Amino acid sequence: MISEKIYKVFVSSTYEDLREERAAVQKGLLQLGCLPVGMELFPAADEETWNFIKSQINDSDYYVVVVAGRYGSQGADGLSFTEMEYDYAIAQGKPAIGFIHADPGSIAASKTETSEEARTKLKKFIEKIKKRPVRQFKSPHELALEVTTSFVQLIRDRPADGYVRTSASVDFKKYSEVLEENNELKEALSAAQQLSPFPAHQKPIQLNIVRSAGGSTDLTEWRPLQTIDCSLMQAFKAVAEGALLYADENDVLKHAAMLFLNLETKKLFEDTESITVGFDPASLRNLRRDLVLYGLIEVAREDRSTYTIGHSSITRTFTIWRLTDYGRRQLVAIAP
């Protein structure tokens, strides 16, 4: 720690192309006893969020901007949100320091702007930043070192109010862990949203929904109820929602079948718990085969003690349906 005070530092940059660089800046600031904050999880898409961002900058002791090959998302006035944050911080008189990539030509094309307009705006933004203290970097590791050395000097040259420690001191290690977990969750969500639908998701299938006769669970005594023509993706979504609530095959399929039933059919049952619905053997066999084949569910057998007679425990074997990790990601990707 370089000080008995805790300093809050607002870190501004584009996000997708500078994930490693942001992590390096955050790590360096945490090692100095500073609390880095940034708005990558709160995209400035409306006036309310922009007001929140300004409040965070107002509450910060220092401001950092990191720029490489992208200008970033732009607001209605044509300025990127990163430049808007920079202009506001400077207008508020916040001690600021910029970190600029030293070799733009070495940046991967996927991490640079494709339009001439955006490249021109980026160039002008960098020229603006260079009017104040800046440091250059070529790698995340080099950036972390620059942050550490330059901030020691900045804090000495322009001491801020900061926060004085109390007996309820901040756990920096815990804060760092939470920050890392937060970034991992965001990346997982982004990956799920970009996930391509599983193969054959548009495959047409037919599901024959049946109900029990007189409360029987014997498939030979089930009666036809409704035929559903749908895609394999639609069938998976119904089964997946059931698998999130139940494990037993009968419960999962009953839930899926009830999701497919139209409103007129549902009105026939005042108490869905008192009826048994599902799919006929052929539908069940084909559906289970396809969902297992494409890695969406896993099916297992599980023995359970159901009741006791005297000193003997009666054990029954149940079929269990579970979503795989891939199946869960698919469900996240198609969720409304």
C-alpha cells in the first residue's frame, strides 16, 4: 500500500477489445490500495444511465482512460461513450492520466475500427488525450507496470481526499475476487448469447400428447389427447423448462406436455396435479434420442427408497433427465 487512504479510480475504455488490458489496470490499482470502478457492466444507453455514470465519476478521486484500436460505441451526438466520460472527468477537474497503445499497427484487425469515420474520430480523441499526462504500452503486462509507477507519482503530485480506513476496512482480496467473478459471468453470458443453435434445431418433429386413463400410469392405458407439430428447438425448450424444475422423467415430460397444450385443452383440467399427461412411447423415444444425440440432456437411472414395510425398505428405480452444460447455454441463448 502506498497510502493510508483508499482512492477510488474511474477506469474508462472500450470493453470487448481491451478485456486483458482492463484487467491489468484493475490489478495494478488494487495492488496500490485503490478501488477501480468502470461502466463496462452499465452501458451508457440512456439519460438515466449516463447520469449514474457521471455520479460515479464525481465520486472518484482519479480518472484513467485506456485507448487502443477502437473508438467505441457512440451516443446520439456522435461522441463515443469513452470520450464522453473523458470530457466530463476533465470538466470536473479530476486528476487524470491516459494510457495509449504505443504501436497501433500491431493491433489485430478484429480489435480496430473498420470505418474511416470511426478511425478519424479515434485519432482526434488520442490527440486530445495527449494534451495531458499519458503513458504508452504494448502489452497488458507492460500496461500494469505503467499503471503502478505512474499512479504512485500522480497521487504524490495531486493528492486527493480518498477514504480513511476504519475498523471495517475494505477487503481488497475479496473485492478483487468479486471483480474477477463479475467479469467471468459477463463473458459467460456474452458467450451464451452468441452461441449458435444446435445442429438440426429446425428439424420438424411430431409429438403425440396423451393422458392417463382413470389415473393409471401404464402407457398401454393412455388415451390420445393432442398432436403437436413443432421444431426440435421448440421441443427442447419445453423439456428444458421442465428439467429446471424437476428431475424425474415423468414430471419433466408432464411439464413439457402441459406447456404445449392449448388454452382450450387446459381448461378441461381444473387441477393439473390430479392428471397425468405425457408423450406416447414413440414420441418419447424419438425425442429422448435427439436430445441426447445433440448433447442437450443426459438421462440416468437412479434408485430411491420409496416406502417401508416392516423392516424392509422398498426401492424403486427412476429415470432422471438433466440438462447438460451445453443444454443450459442453449437455453440461455434462446430465452426471451
